[in-house]
Amino acid sequence: MIRATLQDRPAIEAFLKAHIATSMFPLANLRRYGMSGGHSRAMQFWVRWEAGEIVDLLPLSDEGALFPQCPNRVWGDVKTILTGKAVKGMLGDAEQIAELRNVLGLPAHGGLDVEEPLYELPLKDMLVPDCTGFTLRPLTDAPRDLIIAWRCAYLKEALPMPGEDPKQKAKDDVDSFIAADTHRVLYEGDTPMAMTGFNATLPEAVQIGAVYTPPADRSRGLARRAVAMHLQEAQADGVERAILFAASPQACKAYEAIGFRRTGDYTILFYQEPQVIYG
């Protein structure tokens, strides 16, 4: 594998789009932050070519997040590239992450270490539930303290990170959600009931995240309504596909009810401290 240059960017984008279900984060980072540094999520890439086409790709953000997209499992090359570098975490296809983690000699468990079912949905096939009496509104329409409390509860339940203050992280996340206008609140009448959002957005696809319903109101179909209504917004803007990872059997049921189909498994792995790779 060799270090990619800016001239390789069109081929890199095409390769990531061909594997979009497990490539939303690196592709969104590339389009937003580029390959020239200057931001923690700016990207570097190493590529393996065959007959003028990329066949394996190693994306690495400036903050040390890996997003391996190596169908041919060229882990020896990857280890050579990463030797001496600090890795903060890895996200991607669960089988690839498991194999690479072993090759790199990384700890068996990270600070945040989850494997979740991966789902996809062509929006033309979406099954929209009856949303009579419900509206979807921007986060700014809801009480800020409520949204922060919901986000904090979500972090504790779905993404617990040892050493992280969930209250402060929730405040920071809500600020970023509002600034990017990526998240929505589901209202029933005048009452906020649930939250949904996109944690990666592209003109052709969105990745759903931060879906939260308070425990007392679960099993009422609120999450599926929130997600479906938000996807209708995206569809109106030309988006054709949605991707998500489901954090629980209940979440799987909600997403399957609106047409999502499981296509694999996705790992989210972050260490409390960056891990230096040794040869």
C-alpha cells in the first residue's frame, strides 16, 4: 500500500461510495475536512492498486481514528504503515476490525467497544407509519435542558465511555447538533416525545444516529415515526439511501418496521488513551 495524494481523491471517493454502508464516516470527513490536515477529522489514506483501480484502502483521521476498508485483508501492509503511529480507535466492518485489532496487537477491550447490526434502506422502499398527530421539529424548538438530558441518557445507555463526563459531552453534542441542523425532535401535539438525527450526511446517503425515546414512552412506535419523518426530509433533498447501526433488539424491530434490512455488522471501538502500534 502507498500513501495517497490529492490526485487520488476522485478514485478514493469512488471506492468509498462503492462500500458506502461501512464508509460514511471517512467519506463525510473527506468531503468536509479534506486531505491536507488542519482539523482533527482531516483524512489521510493509503491505497493498494490493481490494474489502475483501488482494491484496498486504509483511511486514518488526524486524531487517530482508523476506518479500514480492506476487502483483501492486507493486514501485513497495514501494520507496516501504522507502526509508530498512535491509534485512538477503529470503526468499520466488524470482521475487518476484529482481524486488524489482533494483527496490531491492540487490547482486547477498548473504553468504548460495541458491535452492532448494520442496516440499510433505499428510501424509495421506506414504509412510512401513520404520523397523524405528530410533527418533527428542530432541536431549538424543544427545551434545551430536556434535549441535553435525553442526550446524556443516550450516552450512558448506548455509548458509555469510561473517563468521559456524559453531562458535558451531552452539552457539547447538542451544541454541535444545533449548529449543523442535523437532529430533530418528535412532538405529539405540543409535547416533545423523542429525538433522532443524522451523524453523517452526504448528498446521496445519510447515516442515522442519536435516536432516543425516554424509557416510559418506549414501545409506542415513536422512534420509527421520528426516523421515518426525518428520512422524508432527506428524501425531499435528493438523498436516496439511509444507513444505521442498531443498539438493541427493540431498535432493530423499530427500524425493520419501516423497511430497513440487515446487511452486516459494524464495530465502534475507542480507547481511553491512544495506542501506539509497535512492529
